[in-house]
Amino acid sequence: MTTPLISHIYTADPSAHVFEGKIYIYPSHDRETDIETNDNGDQFDMADYHVFSTTSVDPPAPVTDHGVVLRVEDVPWASKQLWAPDAATRDGKYYLYFPARDKNNIFRIGVAHADRPEGPFTADPDYIQGSYSIDPAVLVDDVAVGDDATPGYLYVGGLWGGQLQCYQKGNAEAYDESWLGPKEPTGEGVYAMGPRIARLNPDMRSLAEEVREAQILAPETGKPILADDHDRRFFEAPWVHKRNGLYYFSYSTGDSHYLCYATGTSPYGPFTYRGRMLEPVVGWTTHHSVVEFKGRWYLFHHDSSLSGGVTHLRSVKVKEIFYDDDGNIVSEDPAKK
Ligand code: FUB
């Protein structure tokens, strides 16, 4: 079993990026509460974010804790639950994307900005208009859209407590609170709900278009994965990385506890399911990021081993991943076989 990268506080949902030659990690900051554990995730009652950095994960180097960079009380629109964040950089500025419940208890995506990757971050006064659900992940692409040479794409989505199922019709205005709770589509022939994507404006703080669904297709049918296929359907934790011009969309399957991936030729998908990249870990949730550093690829993820299996007290870990000649993600270096 691998050792947690950070053990002086509980951390989860690591989004790792290489900024200024170092690996920066933007995780959730788990904390103990007296809230009863339920399938809505109420026990995940996080109230701030720390940022971490390191110069090497293999061999391990010390991880620097840059301290608290944003608190829920510094986010004017938010009420609680600072869940899985991500970060991006553009034109010398750094952006932290984060989900939180607004004053009406609806999950929205917020953004905060800083001059340095380690913050501190200043939150925008309101959430990103048109945003909903949880688990933002931002890809800054290298394929121009119009005048924008490096467009940013925001991916979001999470079922059950993450409220994605409340948007059956797709758009932010069609919020249906009768779907609140640990619910999701089910039934013969019913398609799973896909993650959501929208291109960001060059300001990186607003959407250039309405949020839309990205499809994850089953390779055997060419059609979306079925809602009852819990081993493969999207649940939460979207992440997109690009390798050799191919977009890798990876995600958690939630109640079946896998990290899976699918690939496509456009940031919008469709993405065709390819396989698993992490088997179930200690704890209920699984959430990750994939980053290239000095020519090697790493999977950052979390488990609950440090807390002895407490679902909402997790710790960030890292492992190297490899690709075979067909672009499949494999856990052992094919060159060493
Ligand atoms: O950390 C709170 C939630 O747990 C995240 O938003 C999900 O992805 C899951 O890891």
C-alpha cells in the first residue's frame, strides 16, 4: 500500500498540475464533523482549501503546505461544503474552481483568482452563471477556437449528493428538486447521464456557452453507457488530460468505486469507454487527476487508509501510470515486460 503524500491534515480529490516547474496539488481539505454519514454526502462538510507543492514524487520529495488559500466565509455566494476543486493558469494568472452549495442549498461552481499558483485566492462575488453540480475540472487546450488560441473547458458533474440528476433536461434553469438525494436514472434501455462541459471565456471566470452534456459511449454499441451499468457509468470526478492529441476523459463510477477512462478526439467528446485505471480503494469515494511531469505520467488519487477507513477523512496518494502502444492506460511499464 502506498504512503499518503500529506499526513498532517486530511486531504482528498487531488487536482495536480505542473506550474512553474513544480507539481501543485489542489485538494479538498477533509475535516471531522458530527454530521451523520449518509448517501447524500452531508458528512463532507469542508470549509477551506490548502494548496500543496512538491518538486518530485518519484523519488518522493517533501510536500510543502502553503496553508489556507480560501475559506467558505470568503465566498459571498456560498453557504457550505467546499468540495473537490481544480486550478488552471492563463496569461500569468491562476484560477481556482470549486463547488459549494449556494444560499438555496444548490451546488454551483465558483472561481477565485490569484497571481501565484499557491494563492491566496480571491473569490468572485457570485458563482459562475449557468454552472451547476460539483467537481469542476478545467482543461486548457492547445486547439484554437476562433481568436482564442488556448481555450479553457470546464467539466463538471456528480450524481446523488452532487445533484447532477436534478438537471434531466440539461440546462441550468431546468433544475428539478424532486430528484434531490441519492437518486439517478434507472430502467431498461435508459441511458446514463453524462458529465457536463462548457467552454470558458478568455477571462476564465465566465462561460462562453451554455453547459452541455458530453457522452460516454459503450464500445460494443456505439451508444451511451446505460444508467444501470454501474461498473461503467459516469458518477462524479471528471478529469480530462490530453496525450498525443487524444482527449482522455476519466471519472469515478461512485457506488462501484472504480476510476475509469474513455477517449475521444474532441474536448466535447463523445468519449468511448476504454477501461479502468484504479480498482476500489479503502473508503467509499475515489477521485483523481492525471498529470505529466518530466516525461512521466502520474495518477493522483485518495483513499481513507490514514483514518482507518472513515469515508470523509481521506488522504492524497500518487502512483505512476503508463501507456501501451495503443494508448491504453496500464499500471506497469510495458517497456519492462
Ligand atoms: O470530496 C467531496 C466529494 O467526494 C467530491 O466532490 C467527490 O468527487 C467525492 O470525492
